[in-house]
Amino acid sequence: MKLGYYPGCSLEGTAVDYGISVKKMAEALGWDLNEIYDWNCCGATAAHQTNHALALALPARNLALAEEQGLTEVFAPCAACSHRLIQTNHELAQDDALAEKINGVIDKNYRGGVRVLNLIEALLEFAPDLESKITMKFDGLKVACYYGCLLLRQPKVMKFDDPEQPSSMEKITAALGAEPLDWPFRTECCGAGLSMSGKDAVVDLTHKILENATYHGAQAIVVACPMCHSNLDMRQINVNQRYSHYEIPIVYLSQMVGLALGIGAGELGMNKHFIPAAHIAERLLPA
């Protein structure tokens, strides 16, 4: 299956473990990932706070390149990247004059022919028979599926799940043999891109999420966003210095799926986390 692929900046830098696991998972599922040639940064969480035209032009260029390269569906695993690409598609489709202006800025003629999917959407749509492909199952590992902010908002644009009571990640993890928990903090903000500029706020928000997940019995937290992973994994060390002590592994959904497909934890980049996570592979049994 041919699928466009937009890694964005983080999957080749600070979230390289996510990028590694996504590619390994895709290969095991038989996905033919075609990286957009000459892609650029989407602007992530910064551009739209600075310059609206720039915030649309950056992702629009990537969409135009994908369209030129014959890619009608693009997989963007980073929640911030998929959010910006999907939001741009939405805004340009609503306003012909704006679309013409942005096409002039990027010197392209994007016609809106590209659909963007995040990791959860891609798994639901392109691996509907996932359970039949797995070779290993988790023995009831209790997981807290954490969506954060960007995967589900704005609700009128990000339509793949209920923004208040999502269940898509739970369906996937349950198919892997894990036990997804019902917990109220699954859509609370972790501080997102403020990890460096607003460290104190991020540490406080992260503490509340970890505390709630622990209260509900989580043995791991599953994410599909590199910023969420960074805050919950890296900042967990700071949380432990200021509040209670936690040691909850923060695992990418792609790593969970990869393990169930029989891929080793090291091959999925799980040895690169701040909080040890590779040991959850010990909870696997033959399917």
C-alpha cells in the first residue's frame, strides 16, 4: 500500500525513537511509506502564534509537494504536524481567496487533493485486521491511553474521534491484549511546546497527569505525540524531584503495535527513553 509520509522535524531529531518505531511498524504492516521529497518544517506550535500567513504557507508547501508527487494520502505521525497540515487543508478549502494568496506565497498550485492522517487514524484505516497480524499479545498490561490536546482539537476539523470521550486508542491497545483504563485525564494538556520556556508549568501539569494515571492503576502510558512523550518521559525526572516519585514508562502507540508484531524493543527505539520502557516487552505472550 502506497502511503505518503511526512516525518516532520521531531521524528528526525528529538523524537527519533518515534520515527524509528513508526518505520519499523509500517514495514511489518506492509505499508509502503513514500516520504515527501524536499519537505519543510510545518511551523508546529510556533508559527501560528506569530504570522497567520506563514503558519498556512509552511504546511501548504508540504501539501502541494505531496500533490505534485502523486500522493493523495499522507501519514503524519507527529500530532503537531498532522494538526497543522489538517488545519491548513481546512482553512484553504473554506476560502478560495486565501488559497490563492497562499499558493502565491509558496509559488505552487495546491488544489486540495491531499488527505492527512495521524498515527491513530492510519492504524484504524490501514490496519483494520491488526489483531490477525499480531504474533504477541500483552498479558493484560494496564495502560492509560493519553491523547493530549492536538490529536482531537479543533473538534470540527479533527473529526476522527470524540474530543471529550475518545476511544480509538483504547480499541487499538485492547486488540494488542492490553487493558486500557478509563481515566479522566486522557485529554488534559501536558504543556505541549512549553517544555523549555514554561518548564515549571509543564512539570506541574505532567505531575497531575502522572498522579491520575497512577491512581487508576496504569502500568504504562501510551501516547501518539512527540511533545506529550517528551513532557511525560523527560519531565518525569523533574516531577520526581519536586513531587512524588514515579517511574511510569511512556510508550508510543507505534512501539506497542511493533512489539505485538514481534519487533524487538531495541529495534523500536525503546532504549532511548529517559524512563525505562523496554521491560514492558516482558509482558508479552504468544498470540
